[in-house]
Amino acid sequence: MFEILEKRSLNPTVTLMKINAPRVAKKAEPGQFIILRTDSEGERIPLTIADFDRNAGTVTIIFQIVGATTEKLNHLNEGDCLQDFVGPLGRATETEGLKKVAVVGGGVGCAIAYPVAKKLHDLGVEVHSIVGFRNKDLVILEDEFRAASSKFVLMSDDGTAGEKGLVTDALKKLIESGEKYDRVITIGPLIMMKFVCRLTKEYEIPTVASMNPIMIDGTGMCGGCRLTVGGETKFACVDGPEFDGHLIDFDEAMARGAMYKPFERHAYEEACNLFKEVK
Amino acid sequence: MANMSLKKNEMPVQEPDVRNKNFKEVALGYTEEQAIDEAKRCLNCKNKPCTTGCPVQIDIPAFIAKVAEGDFAGAYEVIARSSSLPAVCGRVCPQENQCEGKCVRGIKGEPVAIGRLERFVADWHNAQPETAVNKPASNGHKAAVIGSGPSGLACASDLAKKGYDVTVFEALHVAGGVLSYGIPEFRLPKSIVQKEIEGLKALGVKVETNTVVGKTISVDELMKEEGFESVFIGSGAGLPRFMNIPGENLNGVYSANEFLTRINLMKAYKPDSSTPIKAGTKAVIVGGGNVAMDAARCAKRLGADVYIVYRRTETELPARAEEVEHAKEEGIIFKFLTNPVEIKSTEDGWVKSVVCQQMELSEPDASGRAKPVPIEGAFIEIDADCVIMSIGTSPNPLIKSTTSGLDTQKWGGIVADEAGKTSKEGVYAGGDAVTGAATVILAMGAGKKAAAAMDEYMQNK
């Protein structure tokens, strides 16, 4: 079984878990994801791999409590087991030939951006990390990012952490100040990635965005995660999750992401009520 | 004296207007009396034409003779010699093109209801108290089976019976492949599938779910690092095709795979399921195969008005005759000679309607079926809030792209000979991964052949 070996709250809505999954740990690479189920009736949810330890056989996930399943997941504790944990799925981040990269993360997306920054840093690539959060209470992995970056810029919507403003403001400033990136890697909310990609297109900087669409099997079987990239239909689970950000149809991706919103909200409320009753 | 009735004993079924609102099994199965009466229609032909029509060569007249005598246990023994999944095949085989298609009684009147009898015998057996299974003695050899669908289960079963230490690797969280995620509960109850899998486990077969071969572990690693001497690839044809028409990525458009997986694997039809599904109020299913019928009948049960859009005519429908019949009875409307060209959108990105080109039939094409050609300028628009694309699947490229020295066809199918032998030593393949999307029973036949070849390979290594 997939035992939870460690559980840590990174902020009020974001939790880190270290899972015992030796087969997954053996093969995991930054940029890939796993699919888990909390219980035998649970839905399958994809989560990007935040870290892994091949020797210890563990995989770290970081998730934001946004729906019924992440709520249920957050109620599990060290020593509990996940019903299912499968991976690593998707393609790993391509790092070959890179010299200087800007990693742009937003919100819980930073949990995915961090292992990418770390791997690049370990490979000797110059990494500039730009991370944004709504406010200071939501900041995660700040120390980790600092250690993996030669330049670190923290942004917040309300100015309570780092500078006030959007990650695109900070990225633009760095580019205008003469920083020459051979790639920008962006991971975060779709709307943020859309604007990062729009900005880097102006400066013709190759940009990769990590997509996290609705998904069931994660092996190419259902096609629920499809998106349009450069006019072609791609499956995020097997062709991605990273794609050329300048070619992604973000508006379509946002519409598809909202497909089950009413259902999800209802399920989340029900899950919350259930846990309240238990208490 | 044989029963000379020209008609089969009718299969008791749930009434159409009742069953199109629930997911319980449609066909209820013969009673003992009906089964014996039907079995007496068999003429026990010496040359057994029916058996030649069976991909796993069940000795059909022999098992039917046992049914006629009321010896159901004996009948099961005959079937079990050739088939490892009779309760499944009795329900989902296209008998009209196989055993029953060759039945002499079918020349004048209806053939013997071989499929229904097979199902009866298997269900009778499953209803008996469990008997202790004699686990075969180990022969010390280790074999891996990739995929727990029909070909993999058949292969694993035959290898286990010969004493091999068999591990089946399954990507999803439940074993069964298409039997679990694809075919709906009302046609193949999942408890039957799980019972068959439990039977395999009793033979000593290990089943590792949550293992995506090609990602979690590769075929090469299985052989080099984990000591599997031979590997069977039965990974199926799971990659859905789309039409590449405008509007196909709108909200409300599903591949049949996604729609059926949500319903069958994730139980989205149950009110308390944590996985959502939206069949809408008016669903259009594109395609004419068994999968299209399954998707249509599921959508109907979820409350939608359902249209099946097919570019040829009823005669060319590739689905099993019984499924088409059942779909019609349940109120599904067929639109023949129509082919979608565009899906139109509401303002907020949901499906609004499907624009279809009207077609006519011309000369037969390479497949021997009449080729549909567009009637210039003739279009219809069907209002819909759900569209399900059921136009076929192709093999998943995951294993091909991660296995050294494994040759594949241009379209993705693994190259294998009659016995399932691939271009890679010790590696065999069968089922949809080799042939492209076909039937449960053909996949089972391929799994059995490969098991025999793998046995020979491992014994002579």
C-alpha cells in the first residue's frame, strides 16, 4: 500500500505529503505527475510530482485543498495509506542545452515549478525564479527556491510578501533590464500562464507551460485532457503535461477546465460538511 | 428426439421502458427448463461446424449434449477446457458471426442459441458453492502479462494452469481492461468480471494494478531486472480517435472511452459517485459499433434523448445484432447516412448542435462495405448538449515507444505472427494491441495461442 510517511502543512490551504511508492520513485523525473485515489470509491486526480527520493522509495506531492478529493486527502494522516498511486506519468521536463532559464510559478503551481528549478540548478543552469502568491500567508517553498536560484523574485497581489504586483510585471522588468533567457518555464493558474506566454512571445523567448487539465486514466485512454496546441489536438497526459506556451489555446483550456465546476463545488461542500459532522 | 422448433427459446429480458432507466443487467438468462429445451434443438452434427466458428474452439455440441441431459457441471467442464471466461463470452461474443453463424439449424430457421446456453452454464457454475481450486504445481518459470483485458486474462490463465509463476500488470486501479472500463454493467455485470479474476488469483496468478508498463516499469526491465523469462503484451487498443472537425474540444464532447470509463470504471452513474458525468438532455453518439451502442444506451439511462449518427446504413452497422435491437427497443433514434462535419457552440463554450452532412452509398470500398459519399449541399443540424465520439480506437503507443527491438505497424499495432511471437525474443503479443480494435473472444483466442507459444519458448530455452 501507499503509506503516507510524512505530512506537513505549507500554508492554510496547501499540504505536502511524502508517499511510500518505490516503483514510482525509481522512475520519477521533474515535470511528471502521478494519479491517486484516496479510497475505494474515490475519483482519480492527477498531481504533479514535487520531489522524489529513489533510495528511500518515496514521492512527495504538494496539493491545494480545492475540492472534495483534496479535502479528503488532507484528512489523511501519517501512517494512513492511499488506495491507489500510479505513475510517473507524462513526459519529463526537457532540460537539454539550457544555459539560463526563468522559472515562473504562481500559487500552488510553485510546488511543481520548484523541482524543475532545482533540477536545472543541479545541472548547472542559471536559474531565475519568479514566484507569485495572493498574500504572505500563502507563500510556499521560499527557502527552497532561494537555494535553487541565482536570482529570486517574490511577488504578491497585495504587497504583503515581496513586491506588490504580478509575476508578469517582474518577468518583464528582468527582460527589459537585459537578462537573456533561453527559455521561460511557467507553471501556475491558466490565466497567469496565458499572460506569461503572451509577454514572452513579444520578446520571442521560447516558453514552456505545464498544463493540468481534467484527466481520468492518465495513460492516453480517455482523451478528457485534450487541448489544442498549434491547431492540433494533444493529450496532456501522454504528449505533455508541458507544451510550447506560444501555441497553446489557453481560452479553450480554461473553458474545458470549468466543465464540472458546479459539480465540484457541490461535492466539495458535501465533503466539508461530512468532516464537520465527524468533528 | 430433437426439438425441431424453428425459433430459439426467447431470452427473458427486463422490459425496454424499465431497463432504459436503470443499469441492471438487461438479459436475465435462461431457466434450467429453457436451457434444456434449447439444448435439445442441437442436432449434434458430426463435423461440428459451430466449433470451427469459435475462436477458442469450444467443443460446442459436447457441452450442449450435457445441458440437454441436465448435466450442467459436465457442460461446464467441457467449456472450461477451452475457455477461461465463459460467463463473459456468453454475454458479449458476436455469436451470429461465429458459432451460431455456422449452425446447421440456422439454414432454415434460427440457429441454436449457443451464446445463451454458454451463459447459462457459466452462471449455473458460478452459483454453485465454491470448490477448492487445485493450484497447479510450480514449474519454476516466471512470466509477465501486460494488461488484464481478455487477451491477458486468457494468456495468464493458460500459463498458470501449466505451473508458471504469472504476474499480470494493469495500468488502472481495477483489473479487467475493457471488461471493466468499457462494457457497461447492464450488458456485463462487473461482479462477473471480478469473479473471473478471483478465479485466476486462486490459480496463483498475481495481479499488480496501478502499474503502467512503459512508465512505471519497462518491458526490458521486467525481463532483465525482475526475472520474467517471457512477456505477453495485451495492452489493447485504448487510444481514442477523434474526427478532427471544428468544435470537437467543446465542453460536452466526450470520446466514448472517456464517457464509458466515467460510467463503468468510476461508477459516475451512481448518485453518490465522486466522478461526474454529463450526458445532457440530448446526446448525439457518432459511430455504429458495439461501443457506440454501449455509449448510447448509457446516455439514455442517464436521462438523455439519444441519437446515433452513422454514415452508412443499418445493414453496415458493425455492432452485434442484439445490441442494435436492444438499443432500438430502448428508444434510441438512429440517423443513418449522416456524418458530422461541425459541432456548434453556445456562447459559454458548450455544445449546442451538430451539423451533419447527408450521405449516400456508392461502390463497396476496400473493406467490402458500401462506401458512403456526401450528397452535395445536403446538411442537417441536430440540437445536442452532449456529443460522444465513438469512431474507433488505436493501440496505445506507450509500450512501443519504450521497448527496444519491438516492431510495430505504421498504424501502431504490434507486429506478431500467428502464435503471437513478436520481433523481440521472449516477447509475445495478442488482442487489440496486435489487430486493432476487435472482439473479446478474438483477443482471448490470441492470448491462448500466445500462452502455448510462450510455454514452448520457456521450456526450450
